[in-house]
Amino acid sequence: MNYPVIKGASYALVHAPDMVDQGSTQAIEREKNPNSDYLSKLPGHLRNFQDAVKYPPNQVYIGNILPRELSKIERPWYKNLVSDGTADGKYGEIISQDIFIALVKIVDVFDLVYLEKDFQSTIKEKVMKHPVFGDICGSDKLEKNSIEINEIEKLINVHKAEGLYYERKLVGCIRKAHESDPALTAHVMFENLVSKASAVIGLKLLLAKTSLKATDIDYIIETSEEACGDRNQRGGGNFAKAIGEVCGCVNATGSDTRGFCAAPAHGMIEAAGLVQSGIFKNVVVLAGGSVAKLGMNGKDHVAKDMPILEDVLGTFAVHIGENDGVNPVIRTDAVGCHTIGSGASPQALNQAIVFDPIEKMGWTLADFDKFSVEMHNPEVTEPAGAGDVPRANYKMIAALGVKKGAFTREEIDNQVDRFGMPGFAPTQGHIPSGVPFIGFARDLILDGNINRVMVIGKGSLFLGRLTNLFDGISFVIEKNSGIKETGVDKEEVRKMIASTLRDFAGSLR
């Protein structure tokens, strides 16, 4: 079968300490108890840019450190920084908050974002000198509509605009997009513009780090957890085309895919199907970050005298294209699905999304070099009592492997170490769910270090209060055979011929 291939991937983080105040945990705390001890202590637990850059999991996320190397760095990682860590990485970059605020204004099409005149003048020069964003569509907006700080304060206090802060100082605001529409409030527009701007970063970096051209992209699939629309269609979309517009993808169309944390994995499978079918040649799956997730476990971090580690927005972009005989393939015949009838137990979930495709293909756990699960950074989740999420996932896979006779119970830890890896992704919901390892998987396969990886996405559909169901879906990435087939798949031709002969024989009876 002529499988689609992964031609490139980018990963970026936006350091956004001043936006932590606008995360859902802090917003709820402010509503319930505006004078809380937690809110008063929070500013003293925010990291500076360099500490965020040198934080080991962040260095892994942008490709400067291999995931397995994290286990060699003593924890807590926030006390053992990478001394030579840089903001520029193999797969992307860690972006400072001032540049990001400028990008939020650049991607704003309806003139909702206002920046203080001195801040706008200063940041304009910084953006124009940036090697990736200097040519971004809409950069001329940094020459218009700057206002005085007292006007910004009036928009916030009187017109309920959402404030934009840098180094704890007010530098701008975002106005509401409609007088009465609850889907177009200033805060909703803030969340959506942040998601759009961060996804633009991911796509621009993909174009900068690979040979893909913006004009060659046919289709964009956006897989974040935000929803854009008005009161008549609150999640109508389309983030995908809005992002492509800013990045110069004039020949592309696209749509948004939603599935809570599992959406990126769903998007990857959709992209693979579109390319393999021949409908589109070059598809990009991407997502921006989520403001709501900033500081999500902040109370526990502050209580344990830790820095707020959830101070970054995550973004990624992956290019799926036609088989070139070189890049790793996506095995579209080995997709694992947690169906509606699969059952909600951990064993049922892992059987459906891990072992069903393995058994269907006649493989065993030994045939897989790595599994990429929910790659949450354990240093974020453990203080909140959620444990080491990736390792827990790996142990469940290994335990089911024991039940199936793949190895003994005494070998579980060794197997987990073999096919697992430390978590390194920010807890941004959809961002950690399988996709952070795709860039590494591609390079490790191309270098001959590994041959086969399973990427697993999981989603909590019950959060939408429409169903109690979980979600899970997986796909397999493996080494390219080097053979490029053309035309219709041979096995499909055989099936079509056999079916035609059966129909013909039936007609003679």
C-alpha cells in the first residue's frame, strides 16, 4: 500500500507568565476569593524568560534534548536547568511574551487589539528583526492604532476589554467583538486570538525549518481546544483557514477538528487519509495553545514553594505528504480506535487503541520501539496528586502485555523503560496527547535508530456534559520501505476483481 509520510514537524512554546492570571484556575479563584493567599503569592512564583528557556522539559519540546536524556537529569528539573539551553531549537523556538503580544495584534483582523504606543513602537522593531516573523502577513498593523495607557484603562474599566500585560505592567487590551454576544466577549476573543497567534507560530516555524512552501499546502487541519463562532454557531470555526491566511497559504483550504485532548491524533489520521486517497498532496495538522490551561495546577505549585511551571503556551505543526520513498510512513491499515462500545475500563481502552491494531497486524509489543502516550511533564502533575501520567500509561500497556503472555510480571519495569520515555510536554490539554514525539520519531527512524512507533491520543469527552464516554485513537509510524507504488493499491485491485467475478457468477445463476 502506498502510505502517506511525515515530511516534517515543528514545536514551539510561548512563555506567557503574565497570562497565567487569565488561566481558568486563577479566574475562578479571583471570582470566589479575590483576596486569596494564593493570588497574592502567585507573582512571586513566576519564572523569568531565561529560566523557562533552560528548563529541561522545554528544551526537549523544541528538540534540543532527546526525551530519554531527561531521565539523566536530576529532579526537580526546575532546580537543575540546562546551562547552555537556548530559545532556538531543532524543531522550533521558545518565544518571549512581548513578541507574542505583538503577534496577537498582527493576527487580529477586526481591529480588536490595542497596544500602548511606546510598547508597540519598541516591539515592532523586535518583530521585524526576527528571522521567522519579519515577513509575516499583517505586520503593518504594528504601525497603526497605538493608544495612550489612559485610553486602554478606560476600555478595560468601562467597556470590559481584556487587559494585556508584560512584566506585570498593562501594555494593551482586546475589545469585545459584539455588544451583547456571549460568544464574542473580550475574554473569548482573547483566548481565540491567543490560540490563533500561537498556531501561526507553529506553522511559520514549520515553513522555516523544512522545505515545505506555504503555497504548496493544500489543506490545514486545526486541532486545538478553543471554539470560534458567534452565538448562532459557537464552535463554527474556522481557525485553520484563519491561520493559513496569516502564513500565506493562498492555495490551501482547511477545517477544524475537535476531540478534546485526542483531536491532534484524529487530525493526523484524517490527514493521512486525505493524502493517501489523493484528494490532497500536502496537509498540515496543527494547533495553538490554550490560555485556560495556564497555571492549571498553580495552587499546588505555590503550596509546595515551586515556580508556576504551567507558564507556557504550546503549539505544533506536522506536514503529511505523499510517499517519497524516504520519510517514515503512517500505517493507515493499523489504526486503533476506542469505539462507542469498547468500554471505559483501562484494560478495555488499552485493548482497543493499543492491542487491537497490534493483533490485527500480527505484531507484538516487541515489534515497537516506542509508544508516545499522554506526554505530560510529571513535574507539573505530581504535586497536584495526578502522578506521572506517561509512566502510568506505560505500566498499563505493559500489564496488559503480561496478561497476553508477551513477557513476565518481573519484566514490566524493564519493558516500560524500553518502550516508554519521560513526559516533557506542557499540560496544555491537546498538546501533550501523543503528538510531541512525532518530530523525534521521524528523525530517529530516518537515522536508523528505531523502526516503529505508536502514537496514542486520548480524550475526556465527558467534559462536554453530553456523554460519559472516553475517547482514544492511535496510529503507527514506521520506517519507509523505499518502494513508491503508483495507482490503485494492488490488494484493492485484487479485491475489486474478485468482487466483480462473484457478481458476474451470481448473475449467471
